Amino acid sequence: MLPVKQAEEIILGLVQPMDPVEDQEQVELLSARGRVLAESVVGTLDFPHWDNSAMDGYAVRYEDVAEVRGDRPLQLEIIEEIPAGKPPQKTIDKGQAARIFTGSMMPPGADTVTIQEDTQRQGDRVEILSAPSQRGEWVRYQGSFYQSGTPLLSPGIVLSAPDIAVLATAQITQVPVYRRCKIAILSTGDELVAPGQPLKPGQLVDSNQYALAAAVTAAGGEPLLMGIVGDQPEALQKAIAHALTVADIVLSTGGVSVGDYDYVEQILTQLKGTIHIKKVGIRPGKPLTVASFPREASTSSVLYFGLPGNPVSALVTFWRFVQPAMRKFAGWKQGWEPQFLTARSQQELRGGGPREIYLWGKIHCIDGIYQFEPAGGSHSSGNLINLAQTTALAVIPVGVSRIAPGDPIQVLAIDG
């Protein structure tokens, strides 16, 4: 039984990130949010595109207004008004000014903006009541934020709303991103039925396939639902073999323990897979099988995760091991590792035993301090109900039997 950290290192060591050329696709700008940028984006426009005003006021020559004091105001002739979106038509000479608005182009000859609050207008003249603190005050110069031809965004970032704004400003409408990671998901067991089907005595509804599909989508992947496969070795082998041909990562639930109908490990060996992990010291989730299969004409492998069948165990092991692997494979430059935060427990937490224990619940930030609120009821791997609205997993280290309320604890933050 491997320690959790060692299992994580093995899994992430097996992951070869996507190729930025072979695994790249172009998407429309409005479809790019949440995708991973595959190559550097270079803009062809300076930003700002031209010198412009950062405030409403008057465009002036600094040398004209530098000596203005409260007891020595200065009157300038207003020769033009420059609305936003319209180019200036005149050049500012000595003793002149132009009415200007936020975002308006600076007129030739002017190098400073005096804000409206420091002026008093009198017809076609404006009285400057105080001097700007420096030349160029309230002017945004062309290229001061970004210069064309230099990298605008770096590869490996997950594109967010601000990034989309940057791309739109640079007039980039086709965005180079990595394709989505394809994750095949299949559930095993004669006892399973799909949601909506009549439930006979002894049967269970297959929630794992739907939960994992949602988790895969939240993590940026493309779920491929392979359905329910009964406890027949031939059918299971056929299903796994097919999944390995269409997916980057295969997830199955159930069939990885030591029961008489647990065939997954045997089938993986028959399909020439290399098994790297069989059990992990984690609760819930000990029966975790991880294998790799070489991909034809490629240096990368297809990863196989045989997750536990219990609904909570399946999701806990997904969040702890599969999600980081997905992110690394998907080309994330950073942040693909499990994200742990230090929080304080709102209630007493119980642990103990030879395995790392993961308790699910919610995390809140109160007065700048993260607080972990464990789910109510029992923390049983079969209790799917109190898993609802989980946002974090509290980690009780091996050998720790009790964490008192208010004590610090590490929590695994869950995205999406």
C-alpha cells in the first residue's frame, strides 16, 4: 500500500503533456474561456494604440501651466473639443488648450492633461487653477502598456475573462489552444442500473459515471461516456480495450478490490498494460489501480485509473489524483499540482489508523482566515448524500487521531 504522496509522484511522473503543435486547435475568441493557450500570442498593435487622456479635462502644454498657483491662475484659449473616438484636428500652441475626455486622442503639441476639477471654464477660455505635478500627467502614452511584436500572453495559461479582454483588444479572434483531454468513463458491476431505470431489489443507481463526467468537464476535459459493463470478463475486456483506443485517460469505477468479481487488474495485464499502483494509503479510496498503455506512434501513454466503486471514494480519488494528471496533460504551465490551503477546523475531526484520511465539507474565508466546515452526518464512502456542495477535503495525516476545533489543518481545494 503506497503512501499518498508517493502515489501522486508516480502518477504525475507518468504524465507527458500534450504537444503544442500536434495537439493544438484554433477556436473562436468567444469559445476560448477556460481553454489552455498552446503558444505565445503576439499582438500587432501597441496598447494604448495612441497617446490618450486618462481623465476628463484639458490638453495643455506643460511649459504653459508649470508655474500656475492658486493665487496666480492662468487663462488659455480653447481651440478645439476632442470627443472620444474622433481624431484631433488642430495643434496646440503656446497659450492654447483643447477640451478633452477620457480616452480621447491627445492633440499634437499637448503633452499634459489638467483635470476638469482644477479648472474653471469661461466661454472659449479656460482658467487653470493649479499646476500639474509633472509633465505627462493624466496622459496614457502609446505603447506604454504593451508594445506590438512582443509576447502578449504566454502558453500554458488557462484563459479567463481578463485574458479574453486582452485578446479582443489585440484583435485576435482565432486563439491557439490545446485540444481538450478525452476521458473515457465506464462503470462496472452487475448491480448497476442507469438513472431513470426501474430499481430492483439489490440494485444500485450508477451515479459514478455522471459525477465523474461532471468533474471531468469542470476540470476542462471532454468526457466520453462508455456506459455500464457487467461482471463478465470478456465484455469488460472488450470495453476497456475500446476505451484505450479513443481516450487519453480511461476511468473505470468498481472491480479493483479483492472480490470474486473484481477482474480489472487481470484484464489490464492481459491487454499488455503496465500496472504502477494497486493500493494507496488513503481513506476513502484505498483500492486504486493505475496503469499505462503505450500509444501507437507516440511517446506518450494512455493512463488508466481503476477507481473504487463507492461514490465518495470515486470522487475523492478523482480530485486527489486524476484531476492533477489531467491538468498536467492538458498543458497547464503551473498550478496543475493539488492545491492545498491551511484552514482551521470549525469542529472536532477524528482520524487514526495507517491511512491518510480525507473528510469532505465546505471551506469559507472569515476575517481573512480559511475555515473548514465538515459535512454533517457520517463520513462513509457510501454516503453520497452529504457529499452535496462539497468545496474542500480536509486531510488528517497518518497517525493523527484528533484535530480540535480551531486547530490548523490542510485542506484540498476543489475547483468547479
